[in-house]
Amino acid sequence: MTYRKQYKAVVAGASAGGLNALKTLFRGLDEQFDLPVIIVQHISPNAENYLIHILNEFHKLKVREADEKEVPQNGFAYLAPPNYHLLIEPDHTFTLTIDERVNYARPSIDVLFETAAEAYKDQLIGIILTGANNDGSKGLKKIKEFGGMAIVQDPETAEVDSMPKAAIQTTVVDYILNVEEIAALLNKLARG
Amino acid sequence: MKKNQNESLENQDIEIRLLVDAIYQKYGYDFRNYSQAHVKRRILNRFNLSGMKNITDMIHESLANRKFVDQILMDLSITVTEMFRDPAFYKALREEIFPLLQSYPFIKIWHAGCSSGEEVYSMAILMKEEGLYERTQIYATDFNPVIIKQAKDGVYPLNRMKEFSVNYQKAGGKGSLSDYYTINSGDAKLLEILKKNIVFATHNLVTDSVFAEVNLVICRNVLIYFDRYLQDRVIKLFVDSLPEGGLLCLGSKENLQFSSHYHEFNPLIPKEKIYIRKYLL
Ligand SMILES: C[S@@+](CC[C@H](N)C(=O)[O-])C[C@H]1O[C@@H](n2cnc3c(N)ncnc32)[C@H](O)[C@@H]1O
């Protein structure tokens, strides 16, 4: 094995209960954590992006809404805008679309994860957090198929356990952990 | 297993490129510079519904069967739209842009990528209420002939009108949206008087050229589907259609920031993505 850092990006999906889980995750990340974190949090279509303001207080990672054609930068976290799917292009730039909902959701976690898996292949970490449906399961499976790492919040510790449970049933995941432990693991992986 | 995955991904991408190329060569619809991840998702969706064995079969079907191509055209169009979509944008038009237009003897507007027309009729209503419509000419274009036909008809399911009414009110509507349509067996049909100064036509932003000088270009939620190269090309079309001081309106998640024509415009109302073509000294 080389000593080169394997991972280039983190994608995370959350639904019901996601705000608290994301806060905890961000609080647990090292100050110098520098992988881009790309997030789909299910949210009402008309929501002002208050999430960004809240999360920005929790970490030095600068949180902002993903812009179309933007290239994810180290040291930034990106949230999919309400009512748009967020896709990752092969050159890693963001695409936003308004085609139909997937798993009743737009943004959908599967859409982000599936496109990110193809773009980042084995250099991607995927995380499924708390939520009340099964969005993200297919995407996480795809991340595994391309050699990336799959992490799921321990359903026992999730505010709503269906989404993590569904993910665990669909894929043989690498880690099932509580959110604090996920943060600690990310710190370790980011250091390489 | 990983290696196999990467190889089948590569093969799939090649097949999709060949399909896109075949459609271009045979029918002239050019999706080669649309966002790759987006085109792929749409084509794989169609593939899954088609029951075909592989994507190469889709190439054969596309060459032999125009109906199948029309279907793919629909898949790639993403015609989702609404009346007064993003009400704050229309409010800004009404309150901040129209006062600028009041002094014009004649106003020309181009709606590029107008889909089924909801946006165009919204504009017509707004202009009527502000007393501008009578001296306005609207060109409303889309590359999809099926959707342009719907736009011309101006008939929408009645059950959507409630949502549209809410938007209309938020956009500062002066009356009631129902003043502008008649009801006919479950459908709302927009009034003929709204159509008087609108020309609907097919126009492909990728392959067709500039056709008129206009004061205002509205192209919302179309450029997001294009790659950066194609966005630049299309923005050049708009530059060539607009005189100095002409206005360009983009969708709420679109911007000129990454465009090589950025320097040709000044942001006028940044929040609503309204830009003004710079005056050249
Ligand atoms: C999401 S709709 C936007 C409708 C409307 N402007 C709005 O914002 O609500 C995108 C439209 O762009 C059209 N479109 C896509 N590619 C085009 C092209 N090359 N030339 C012209 N129109 C195109 C599609 O057919 C579709 O109707």
C-alpha cells in the first residue's frame, strides 16, 4: 500500500432527525479536517437554507449551498439546495437538476451517491444517517461496488432508524457506528 | 470485482456516447454537451423502462423508430415548470425592472426554453397589469416541438391552478388569477387576449442562431442542464441578441460567475439572477 491518502471526498445523507446528527458529526471533526463533505438532507422545497447557518457554527469547515458547475474544495461542506437533485459529474463538478423526485425526495440521497460513486470510485466515503425512509440504500451499495467505503449510523442510536436499517439490509457496510464514532473515523481516514 | 465495475462503467459510458452521437447524426438534436451525469441518468431510466437488453439496442431503435427518439427527447427535456415560478423573481420584474421599461416605445422579450408556456403567460399577465403588454412582442421558444404545441394551446390541468394562484399572489398579483382563464371540463384555458403578442416557435439553443434583437432575455432553468462549454455558447447567443443595457434573467440556481462572458454583464438584481448588458464606453 502507498501512503497516499486514499479518500478524496465524503458524501452523507440524512432525513428525519438529520439536523442533530449533522451537528454532532461536525462537532466531532478535527479542526484541520480537509476532505470536502457533500450532503443531502431531506428538506421542504421552500425551506430557506437555515441549515447552512446553523451548521456553520459547528465547525471550521465552511458550509454552503452547492452551486452548479462548482468543484468541491477541501475544507468545505456543501448542502444540496432544497428542491434540486445534486449530481456529481465525472470531472467532479456539481450539476443541479429538477427532474422528478426519487424515493419521494428531491434532493435524493441515491442520486447524489450513485453519481458520486461513479465519479470518485474507490476514493469516496459514503455515510447514511438517521431518517424515515430508504433513500440512499441503493447509492451506498453502488459506492461499495466501486470500492469506496460505506458507513452507517447505528440504528440503535438514530433518531429515526428506518434509513440506516434499510442501508444495512441492502449492503454489507464497512462500519456501523454512532455519530461521534463516525466523526472520529473520518478524522482518521482524512489523515490517511 | 472493482476492476470489473470500472470496466463496465467505461463500456456503458461509451455506449451512451454512441447513442447520443447517433441521435445527433440522424436527427440533428445535439446532446453531446449536456451535463453528462444528467444525460446518463435519463438514458438509463429510459433503458430500464424499455426492456431492451443493452444500450446498443437503443441505438438501433433510435435509428429505426422516430417515436422512440421523441420519447428520449422528452426524457432529456425536463419540462417541469409552473406559473410565476419563484414569485420573488416576478415581483422584482414588476417592481424594479418594469419601471425601467416604461420609457420604451416598444419592448421585445425572448423566453428561451419556455417549456409548456406557463412562464410566458405569467409574463403576459404581469405586463398587462402594469400597462406594458400592448407595446410588447414576446418570442417564446423551445426545441421540443411537442412542448411548444402545448405552450401554444395554453391549457393546463385545473388542479394546478391553486398552486399557480398562490404564486401569482406572492408575485404581487393585482387581481385574481382566475380572471385570466376559462374552465372547460377539468382544464384551465388561458385567455386568447394573453396570446395576442406572443409568437411560439421551435428554436434549438445548441444548433440555431440569433433571430432578433430583444430588450429582455429570459432563460430560466435551462442552462443548468448544459456543460460549461455549451453554457458559454448559449450565453454568447444572448449577448448577441441584447443591446447595451439589455437584460438577461437566469434561473435561481444559475449564474454567470463561471462564464467567459461574465465581463459583458453587470449584476442588476443579483438575488434574482437579473443581469444587465454593460454599456461599452
Ligand atoms: C426545466 S424547463 C424550464 C422551463 C421554464 N423556463 C421555467 O424555468 O420554468 C427546461 C426547458 O428547456 C428546454 N430545452 C432543453 N434543451 C434545449 C435546447 N437545446 N434549446 C431550447 N430549449 C431547450 C426543454 O425542452 C425544457 O422545456
